[in-house]
Amino acid sequence: MTDIVIDRQAAIDEPALPTLEQLTHWVGCVFSHHPDDERDELTIRFVDEAESQTLNRDYRGKDKPTNVLSFPFENPPGITLPLLGDLVICHAVVAREADEQHKPLVNHYAHMVIHGTLHLMGYDHIEEQEAEAMEQLERTLLARLDIPDPYHV
């Protein structure tokens, strides 16, 4: 695995957003679980509730803001690029969830970045068996960061 390249975009003015260093550390934790994956570039964009709601409505058919959206990049036929995809994270939703779940905001952000990155790598949680496998991997990766089980609220 080469160096991780993250395009950190903040479409909101919020001092509590994770730093590029934090994002790189969390994404690197996921990448360490997939050392043979050549895709090492992604965009992480922090947005307000209106942008999150618009994207969630337009791409998922759910007309409400959400914590994290994942948009995997698909290489055009015959072309190989190191792009993994884009994560769009709504700070207001993540902050509200962290407060409601009595979790440190930084821990919840780490979880959302790991969760979203796993989606970019093809993991899903639609079927119960897939959800259990994905959640267990999230627990394992977060434990490496000394972050407690996010599903044990």
C-alpha cells in the first residue's frame, strides 16, 4: 500500500471537524486490513444537513439528512485508477448521534469514517449476515484505535 491520499473538503465552517491527520489514521486502519488493495485515494467531504438531505434523497431515495454517504468510484473499462471513492459526512447528524449515544464526537467520527470506507471497499449491511460481518470488522478496527464497541450503546 502506498501513501494514502485524502482530499478533505469542508463545505461548512465547523471547528470540531476531524483533521486530515485523523482521517488518514482512520482510513489507514481500514487499508491495513486490505493491504493488497491498490486504491489509496478518496475524498471526504463534510456538509450541512441540506446537502446531506439532497444527496440522500437523490441517490438513496431517502428525503432526510444522514450521517455518512459512500460513493464508490468505478474505473472505466480498460483504465485503472487508484481512486476508491467519496465519503460525504454530515457534521450535524454525526454530532447529534454522538450526543444522543453519549459517545465522544471524535470516536463517532472515527466510526463513521471506517464505516463509510468499508462501504467504498464493497462491504454492505443490507442482509443480516453481511451486517454482522461488517459490524464485527468495524469493532475490530475501532478496537485497534482504543475505541469501544459502537454498537454497544
